[in-house]
Amino acid sequence: MANHALLNNVEHHDLKVITRYGSEFGDNVGSVLTFPTEYADVQREYPIFFQKDGQTGEFRSVVLLGFEKNENLFLDQKNGVWNANYVPGINARGPFLIGFQEQQTDGNLRNEPVILVDMDSPRVNRTEGAPVYLPRGGNTPYIDQVAVILNGIREGMDISKAMFDAFSTAELIEPVDVQIKFNENLQYDLKGLYSISQQKLASLDGDTLVKLNRAGFLHGAFLVLSSLNNVQKLVQLKQQRLLSQLSPA
């Protein structure tokens, strides 16, 4: 269970974070959340799909990392490496997340974003990894980069609902099946995935196109469609992994 604490340079002056990747850190999963703010980076490496939240029924964005629940085809477990030029923010953030705290600003109480750290995360310790603070208490480049990632996630969460509302109003979202067959004994039929309808996107009227473009969502729709080419990349990675499993040690 998570043990979230407000990050500060007094209690956590010697805190360190293991930055390698591995199943012990929850990285060996078949899909992870992504956000519109990182679509441009994500679509170069991974296929982006939509899923419905099981509790709210609202759409959310995910990137496909593998064809099984516990399969990240980009993860080199042996060397602790994520083999891609961009790691999704939800993984790259490590044990940190955004919280909100009431703070006095110009005489008014406001909920301001703050960084929380999960002290029970297996990444967090006092001896190994990237330091969070400099010896005199300033931020290290590592935690500054984490702050950028967290801010992108927060902005992406804010944008997501408006984006999906706009896509739904324009009737652009459609269900898709990802069916992959490797051999007679190994095939996958991934259900519950959605994407942008290329046909409906191409037939949108001018007013709808203008509205989507002004909101910044039209570009996002094209990035999602472009990302689907990476399904073939996943297939190739899976084939390589299957061949390596057959090869003698």
C-alpha cells in the first residue's frame, strides 16, 4: 500500500531513487496510461489506444507495450533498461505524484500543486540511485525533470476529459480489435480497445474541423492514428522475444 509523503529537503535531504526499470518496480505490464500532452513523443514509439474506465465509463488513453497483461516488450529485465527513445510519463515519474495543498497566496487560500513521494516504493531508499536533493538542499536535475513530467501528467489529465468529450460529440471514437496470430498455438485478440475512425475524421464538416483544431484536439486525433503503425513494431519485438526463447542459452 502506498505511503505518500510531501516531498521536502529536510526529511528527505538524503533520499535516493533507483531509476532502472524492472518487473520489481511494476514496469512489466502490457499497457499503461498516457496523456494528450505526451502524444507527440509517445506516437513515435508505441500504439495509442483508448479504453473505457471500468468504474466511470469515461475514456482514457493507453499505450500498448505488449500483447499480454504482464508483458512489456520494451523492457530489458536483465539490464534494467527500457528500450525506447521515450518512456511514458506514468513510468518515468518513478515514485512521485502530484498532490494539492492549501497555501496562502496574495491573501487567498488556494490549492497549489505539490510533489508527493511514495515512501513504500521499492525505488526509494537512502543509499542507491539518483539523489533528489543537492548536499545544501537544492533540487538535483533528476527531481527537476520529474517535476516537468508530473506537470505534463497533470495538464494531460485536465485536457483528457475535454478532448474525449469533443471526440465523442464528433462521433470519432470507434471500437477496434487487435488480432495477431504468431503461429497455430499463439494468437491474441485484444478486446476493449478504441481508436479514432479514420473514415469519420476524413468526412468531418468544416465547422467541426475548425472547433477541433482551435481546441488543439485535431492534431491529437492524427497523432493517435499515426501511432497505430507501431502495432507492427510490437509484432516484430514479440517475434524477436519468441526466437530468443527458442535459442540455446
